[in-house]
Amino acid sequence: MDGVQKRNPGQPEFHQAVHEVAGTILPYIAEKPIYHKMQILERMTEPDRVVSFRVCWEDDEGNIRVNRGWRVQFNNAIGPYKGGCRFHPSVNESVLKFLGFEQQFKNSLTGLPMGGGKGGANFNPKGKSENEVMRFCQSFMTELCRHIGPNTDVPAGDIGVGAREIGYMFGQYKRLTNKFEGILTGKGLEFGGSLIRTEATGYGAVYFLQSMLEQTGGALDGARVCISGSGNVATYAAEKCLHLGAKVLTLSDSGGYIHDPDGIDGEKLEWVKALKNVRRGRISEYVAEYPGAEFHEGRPWSVPCDYAIPCATQNEIDVDDAKLLVKNGCKGISEGANMPTVVEGINVFQDAGILYGPSKAANAGGVAVSGMEMSQNSARISWSEDELQKLLLETMQGIHDNCYSYGEGKGKDGGCDYLLGANVAGFVKVADAMLAYGVQ
Ligand code: NDP
């Protein structure tokens, strides 16, 4: 950790992600001297490369605007770099390095041949016109296209990058290179996208929770669930909870959260999706449409629930939130967002002996279906929805079982330590591939 902090000053999110992994991996490495001798973990904390570039675009008033874009190519030991792009004003190198670092373990857990990467820009799509978003995306891809390729690096969406942005970026790549190839996932169905990619991360996080519950005899049917966020991951996590008979009490955005004691049913959820994806509105507008609900500033973790699924952003559950969740009877967490719980918060969950599904395992459904989109693009075929739904469920169960095999009996009172399980299971495959390549 000293070396990581010295080499990467001022990058707290990256330090946090490495700390969380190293804390669980080091005892495992201690028993396997070859990993230590070959400095595998140390090498994994250094990205293959970080590309940063200027993104210039013109706003609707004719002003020239300048943002910074990045692509962090972390590790391609087991396949082409793969990981989303985030457009948000908080994006910086630290955030993208934490996400890229996590991504190498997550992608390994899926069992598919994908390395880890991440990218994005400090661009805020909120309040921008359609044309401004289009011009930004085109300018971003004009530089990014030099660094990606179907066998090199295949980005996707993340916060602030959805179907609209992927469409603009794919179009620009095609125009610049005169090639129609699978260089992005999350594409529209008309141009090489895969069915269920949109749903995959949210559905997957709920499948992971369901698999953990199967081990402990719990069930989602009739359970109360708190969800944060109201974007892609949150709305589809809510949808799958409803399919499985749970009552969804909350959703949020950066302005605050809504608490609907009657539950956010299917019709209300469709209204939220239209609010967010079509009208690009705020979650606070929900209470005017559904007066039985309340809007509050802050995060939803004070609402008593049986299970919590954070689906907004990093560090959105601090140590006090974690204590509150436990005190109010929460029995399990499945992380849809990346690194949503601070390290001390994870300790609270683990000390309380409640189920804790870490993001690199619980939210891997999205990248798993992205991997399936890559396969379909390479073979120039489209798989059916039934086939993909089955593959997603099986993949999430497989990830659960893989984590379980390493974490079984290592948690409080002999329960499973899913954090340990996910970190070790994700690490081993990448580490063994790196060993095979020698020193590089
Ligand atoms: P979206 O942009 O679709 O939605 C993000 C949601 O989180 C919005 O409701 C947004 O509110 C809220 N949010 C973002 N930043 C903050 C903040 N600082 N404080 C409070 N709320 C915030 O993104 P996704 O749903 O795609 O991503 C959500 C999380 O899931 C991220 O951590 C992402 O890395 C992770 N993830 C996403 C995958 C995917 O397939 N999309 C795959 C794996 C992980 P507002 O509109 O106000 O900004």
C-alpha cells in the first residue's frame, strides 16, 4: 500500500480499491510463494497504460468548450480490455483507475475472455441539448478510436453513458474508420447490440442476492428492498425485485431519494424510466405524480428494509449508513454500483454477519452480457432473448458459486465471506495468465 500511495498521489478512490483487494488477497498469496516472487499483485496495481486527451466541442451558443477524456487500459492478460465509459463532472484519473482495477477481477469472474479497462470524461451531460451531447460524443470518439478495437479494447456505457451516447460514439467510429465492427457494447439492437444488455447489470445484482439467499434460506418474495439511483442499474434491479415478489421502497438521484411506503410497482417504475430516459427529469418529480410518496434530500439508507441494493455511485454507503441499515434490520446487501460501500462500512456488514455481495461479483452481469454481445458481433449472429436470459442467470449463479467456493466458512459464525471469495476467485485466473507470460 505504501508503494501504491507513493506512486499514485492524490488518488484516494484508487488507493481504496487496492486496499480492499489487497487486504483479502495477501493472506492467500502468503500461501502461494510464486505469486509473491513474481510480484503479481504489485504488477496488477499498475495499469498497462493511461491515455488522457483533450475533447473540444462547440456548445449551442457557439462557445468552444474543452473537457478531458481518458482511457485506462489496466490489464489484458485474459482478453481485450473491457469496461465502460463514464461521463460525469466527478470523473478523474483516480476514479477511472479504481474502476479499471476492479474491472480486471470482475471480468475474470464472469469466466469470459475479457481484460480490464475503464474510461470516460469530466463532461456533465445534464442540462446539455441533444446536439451538444452528440457533438461531445463525436469529439470524444475522434480521439478514442485510435486506442480501441474489437481485439484490443471494447468500451461500453456507465454513469452518463447510455444507449444515446453509445449510438453517437459508434456512428463516429464507423465514419472515421469506415469499419463496422464490435468496438463498443451496449449498442442499439439495429446495429449489433444484444438483447438484455440494458437489463443485465440490475437483473444480475438481484440474481446474485437470490443466490446468496438460497444458501441461507432467505427469500425475496415479500421482502422490503431499498434501492439507490434511478438510472440503468437501479431501474432494472427494481424490475427484477418486482418479478421476484419483493416490495421496492426507494429510488434516488443526486438530488435526494423518494420513499414510497406503498411500494414502487411496475407502472410507477415505467414512469420513472420515462422520466429519466426520455424527459431527463429529476426523481423529486415522483411525489407530484404519486402523492403517497415522500421526497427527502440525502440517501435512502435510513428507510428500514430487509435488503439494500446500492445502484448509484461509489462511497454512497458510509459507515453511519451501514450501521443504520444493520440497526434497522437489513439482512443483506447486493452492490449494483461499483464500490458503493466504504471499507469501514463493509466491516460493519461483515461484523454483523449479514450477507454482503461485493460489486465486482454482484454487478458483473452487465459486462457478462457485453461479453456475449462481443461473441455475437464476431460471429455475426443474434441470440434469442430466452437464450440470453438463461445465460445471464447461469452466469450469475456461476459467479456466486465461484465466490462461495473460496469464501465458504470464512465469514462471521462460519458464514461465507463473499468479499474474500470474489477477490481471490477473480485474482487467480488473471494471476495465472500473467505467470504464463513471464516478466512483462
Ligand atoms: P446511470 O447514469 O444510468 O445512473 C446513475 C444514477 O446514480 C442516477 O440516478 C444518478 O443520479 C445517480 N448518481 C450518480 N452519481 C451520483 C452521486 N454522486 N450521488 C448521488 N447519486 C448519483 O448509471 P448506471 O446505472 O449505468 O450506473 C450506476 C452504477 O452502476 C455506477 O457505479 C456504475 O459504475 C455501476 N455499473 C454500471 C453498469 C452498467 O451496465 N451500466 C455495469 C456495472 C456497474 P443523477 O441523475 O442525479 O446524476
